[in-house]
Amino acid sequence: MTSYIVTCPACGTGNRIPADREGIQGQCGSCHAALPPLYHHPQPMDSGSFDGFVAAYPGPVLAEFWAPW
């Protein structure tokens, strides 16, 4: 099973997160602080969902904008 390492913003501990827990906020195994949700696949958004997602997400967000020809 694929997993990813998410660093705790409170204590710096690396936490292994299973790939099937994408988008679910976890808890640090060491200090029990909230971990940011992990997204490893692009999240399709529209003009109605983008602002809310970016405002609520605690980490950096990489956005790609495109328009059909």
C-alpha cells in the first residue's frame, strides 16, 4: 500500500499517511496536533469552490488555470 509522509506543523514529526486517506485531516502520532489534509491528486474546482478551498487549506496550494480554446 502506498503511503506519504506529512510533517507535523507543531512538532516537526513525520507521520506516515496511507494514500487512501487523501483529503482527510489526521492527527500527529507524537503530539496529537492536527495534521493538514494531504492531497496527492489534482482537485478539480470551479469558481464557486476555489476561494473557499484556498482560504480553508492550512498549507500551500499549487493552482493551474486553463481555458478551452
